[in-house]
Amino acid sequence: MDVAMVPPGGGAGGETLVPDAGQEARFVFLPQRLSELDAVRARYPHGVETAVHSPADERLLYVVYEVGP
């Protein structure tokens, strides 16, 4: 499996990098960036969303949105 880590803001030139629709992709959203999840849901409507909470206090740590080929 090839993995490409893409930082917020995209590639080196500031362009936004978008995975091909035929590829698997995992998007990880920190709580302060959850508003960006709606755009990913719209582009990849059949993804699976998983919220990960802290075992200590149940606060939200991050949300993973996975899309398949």
C-alpha cells in the first residue's frame, strides 16, 4: 500500500492535492478542523466515518473518514 501524507494547505506550491476517485484515501480531522469534513463528505459521499475519543475523558481526539475505490 502506498501512503501519501498531505499536510493542510496541500502540496509544496500551496495547491490542493485531491486523491483520485478510484483510490483509497483516509482523511483525518482534528476537532478544530471538523468544519472541513463536510466538503470531503460531499466529494466522497460513500465514505466511512469513525470518531476516536480519549479513553480517559471521552473527549473527541479526531475523526477518520475512509473512502474506497
